[in-house]
Amino acid sequence: MSAEKLNWRLLIMSTLLAVTSIFQMGYTSAYPNTAIEGFRNYLNKSHNPPFQLLNSEFEWIWSGMLAIYFVGFAIGSIITASIADRIGRKCTLCFGNFGGLLSAIIALFGIVFKLPILFGTSRLLMSLSAGISMNALILLLQESSPNHMKGLISFNGEMAFVITNLIGGLFGMKFLLGDNLAGLIGISIVPSAIACLLSTLLKESPKYLFLKQNDLDGAARSLRFYQNLKDDDEKTNILNELKLEREEMTAKNDTIFDILKKSTA
Ligand SMILES: *[C@@H]1O[C@H](CO)[C@@H](O)[C@H](O)[C@H]1NC(C)=O
């Protein structure tokens, strides 16, 4: 059956999307480990008065900058579902990716103009955006890909994190860009800009279009985009499955209301 065939277009598209959307997250979590001396010098130079940063002060500032990452990512992950239900999966992914791009630009300004507070702010924005992008990406791809490719596509996301982490660690090394922080951060603008461009070219997930917006034609177009379904029978099958899902959803609501009615009666 053609439904079991590997969809190379979807695989390549989702891999590119995963690597570029997750790039900031993997990259910025890894380079602080290898470029720590570069950042120590940067903070020392940016200190007022310059070159009088104490070791204890450095430890505090540095721990704060590292911890911000987890705070932002946790908040981003928690709020994604409600944003994605309101504005859709695609728009949420675009939103997260634009946030990531903006954060890299702010970080670059923070380095060039020796403003550590700006660099710290960029890390908060970056991790918040990364939480949103990553969760929106998983939601969008899981809802849009054919069943037999869902596992492979989740694996893609995890691999993307491992790879971008590796790139961040490598680039942060002294012999690469560890002493050139502006270069280290500036270079990450490229994949983030690609992520923004790619995500605006996507289509909304068929499931969201059909179940949340009741847009049958849009859902059919989205199925053609993601799954390349030329066969009308297959498309009708999938849409029927979604219809069943919607009926189940409303049926469940009915029973909840029934239970409430019964318990208040
Ligand atoms: C900052 O620079 C000064 C002068 O080079 C040095 O003595 C001091 O140890 C540096 N501070 C840190 C935290 O590296």
C-alpha cells in the first residue's frame, strides 16, 4: 500500500525544520560550557569599573545566566498548549521561531555593546521561545504526519537537539569561536532565520483545521501538503477518522454533562 511508503519530502522537511527550530536551544545550552573563559573575560570587561570583577561575583552572575535557561524553557513549555489551541500550531511555531531569532540578535547586541543585562535578557527570551517552538513543532508534526512516520519524526526532534548541542559545544571551543563571542552568537542567527522562513511556509495541521476550525477544505489541502495524498479514497478515510474523533469528543462531553446533570439532580 502506498500509505506505508516512506514520505521523503516530509522526512526532509521535518528534519530541516527540527534542526533549525531547535538550534538556539541546543546551541546556547552547550557553548557556555566550552566558551566559559571567553564569557569570563566579557563579564570582566563589561564590569564597572572594567577588569575588577571578583571571582565570587563572576560565579553568581554566571550561575544566574545558566539558570535563566531552565526557567524560560519551563514557562515556554507550559504555555504552549493554550497558545497553540488559540492561534493554531503553525502560528505558535512561527511565534517561537521569531522569538528565537530576536533573542539571538539581542544577545549579539549585549556582547558587542558590553551589556550583560541585555545578554541575560536574551537568554530568557531564547529559552521561552525555545520551549514554545519545540512543543509547537512536535504538536504540528505529530498531528500532520501519517501514523507510520510519527515515531521517526519524534526521533528527528531528539536527534536535532543532540546535534545542535554538539555544534554549540564545538563552536564554543577556543580554537573555533570560544574567544570570539560576537562570532559565536552571530553565526546562530543564520539557522534561526531559516527556521522563521521555513515555518511561515508550512500549513496548519489538518487536525487543528478540522476539529477546531471546522475547515474541511483546508484540512484536505493540509493533508495533501504533508502526506502527499493523491488518492481521494485515502483522504476521505483520514477525514472520516477525524470526524469520528470529533464525534467521540462531543460524546465524551455529553457524558460529562450527563454526569453533572445526574449529580445535581
Ligand atoms: C578580571 O580581570 C582582572 C585583571 O585582568 C583579573 O585580575 C581578575 O581576576 C579578573 N576577574 C575574573 C573574575 O576573572
